[in-house]
Amino acid sequence: MKFLVTGSAGFIGFHLTRRLLGERHEVLGFDGMTPYYDVSLKQARNAILCESQNYRFVEAMLEDKAALDEAYESFQPEVVVHLAAQAGVRYGLEHPDLYISANVVGTFNLLEAARAHQPRHLLIASTSSVYGGNEEVPFAEAERTDFPVSLYAATKKACEAMSHSYAHLWKIPTTCFRFFTVYGSWGRPDMALYKFVDLIERGEPIEIYGMGRMRRAATFVGDLVEGILRLADAVPEEGKPVAVPNGRDSLSTVAPWRAVNIGGGEPVPLLEFVETIERHLGKDAQKIMLPMQKGDVVETYADPALLQALTGYVPKTTIDETVREFVEWFREYRRT
Ligand SMILES: NC(=O)c1ccc[n+]([C@@H]2O[C@H](COP(=O)([O-])OP(=O)(O)OC[C@H]3O[C@@H](n4cnc5c(N)ncnc54)[C@H](O)[C@@H]3O)[C@@H](O)[C@H]2O)c1
């Protein structure tokens, strides 16, 4: 099949595209190579993808509507996986404009392209951050997501809402997946696993927010990609809303649209996560304990019942295996 993957040079886009190419699909990657973090990491990922004859790459911004339309029209994708976004919660405190332009305007441009050339299935990355300050865990899809506590979450909620209206008006089958913290090789330097491994390796102190009490369930990127691919095959149908298992409310939409958590597993306290890293690195961390930061939430983990009902799949890789895989990659990457 023909897949358009936006954000293909990003962490998740790279893993998804590599798997698609491995399965002999054709992929058009679209990425603006933004300088949010080290661009050479994006270039290194993209260089690996470019080794495949089935991969074409367009370097352009989502905000460049003409470039997006041209890429879309010339490739005519059957499935679109929209991962490009300004990610990160804390960066939004200093750079709010980037979130509006990439996530709101960029996603609007993508929806317009999908309206003009309807894909079989449009899949859009959302985030567990849309659950805001909800204290009822695990997070289930039917819970309210009306009270975001970061601009990042607000813009992702906007992506969900805009895509619902397009699914309803223009009958575009759409799945919004809510990712929970995702880790693995080729990961993002702004995320805790990369930062901690890097600093501990260099013998520098690490900052632990929320006094180490924050708890996160990390999803291994290989499991996430498996979930995305299974969901890509489970195309939502108009007039057939999927009952959300365990939902205290039900999703009442009749549009061919759904939001699905991709996550699973028990949340791990931050201090236990750090101990796992120390064990795999064979080095102790110097810890600076700090209070919670604006926009952070104490605990996030997914109720995977809907994912399981739709695909028969729940991510299973443990945090121990995830950290081991990452540390092996990190040391190898640093050597080259
Ligand atoms: N990694 C996680 O833990 C996580 C958790 C929840 C949600 N998500 C979401 O998953 C998606 C992928 O995340 P990731 O971790 O791979 O992030 P990433 O930053 O590594 O990848 C995003 C890619 O999009 C590109 N991009 C950003 N803005 C763009 C724009 N305006 N135009 C064109 N390209 C642009 C970047 O250059 C980058 O390569 C994002 O939508 C993110 O919000 C990620």
C-alpha cells in the first residue's frame, strides 16, 4: 500500500516508516526537519530510510500548504499517518507560537489535503496529555478531555476536534491515537530516557521533577508501531461507533472517527526508572530533586481495552527491556 507519513524523520515516524518499508509498502515521508532538537539525528534517521527504493522524501513544512498539496496529489496515498508536530510539554512555555503553527495550522492543511484526495484511512497522533489533570487512572478514551493543562495538549485536542469535524463532514475515516510516553532506540534528546542516559554517562547530575513521585507507563516504540499498523487496518465506519470498554460514558460519535489509546503496562515511579537506567549503564546517577513543573501531571497510564478490542493487541515490552535496548543503541550511536 501507499503510505504518506508526516514527521518521517522524527523518532516515531522513523520507526514506523522503517517497518513499512521492511514490509514492502511504498512510503512518502514528509518532514520539515525542524531544529527543535539536533537535526543531525533526524538526518541520520532519514539517511537510513533513503536506502530503500520504496521511500521518497519531501523536506517541507506542514504550514507550506502548496508543498503539502503537491506531495499529497502526486503520491495519492491510501493511508496517511500524521505524526509531524511540535512535541514536548515544557517547550510550549517559551515557544507557544510553534505549537499553533505546526499542530493547528499544519493539521488543518493536512485535513484540507485529505478532503481533496480522500485517503482510505487517516491516522493522527494525539497524546495522553489531552487527559489533562484527570486523576482517575488508567485513562480511558471516554473520559473528558476538556481541560488541557499545557498548550501542547490544547493543540492536540484541537487536532482531535478538527479531524472529527472533517470525518463527519467529508466522510474521511479517521483514527486519532493517544500515545503515552514512548521510548526506544533513535529516541528524542528532549525526553527523560535520552537526557538521563546522556547525563549519567557523562557523570553529570540529573534533575528529577515532582521529587521522583511522578509515575509514567512507557510504551516501547516497536510496540507502538505494531499498534499503529493494526489500527491502520481497522478502518472506522460511519454510523458504527465503537463502544469503549470500561468507559464511564460512551463515545456518541456516528462519524467514521475514533480516538484510541496506544499504551499498556503499569506505571513506574520516576526513581525506579532511574534505577533501571543506572543498572543498565553500570553507573550511579547524581540526583537533584525538584518540585513539579507547570503543565506536568503526576501520573499517566493507558487503559488499553479499546486498543485490545479493535486489534487484539496490547503493548507488552517491559521498562527493563526498553531501557536495555535504548542504552545499547545510545552507546553505539555515540561511537559512530
Ligand atoms: N514520543 C512520545 O512519547 C510521544 C507521546 C505522545 C505523543 N507523541 C506525538 O507523536 C508524534 C511523533 O512524535 P515524535 O516523538 O516522533 O517527535 P519528533 O519531534 O521526533 O518527530 C516529529 C517530526 O515532525 C517534524 N515536524 C515538526 N513540526 C513540523 C512542521 N511544522 N512541518 C513539518 N514537519 C514538522 C520534525 O522535524 C520531526 O522530525 C507527534 O505528533 C507527537 O506529538 C509523541
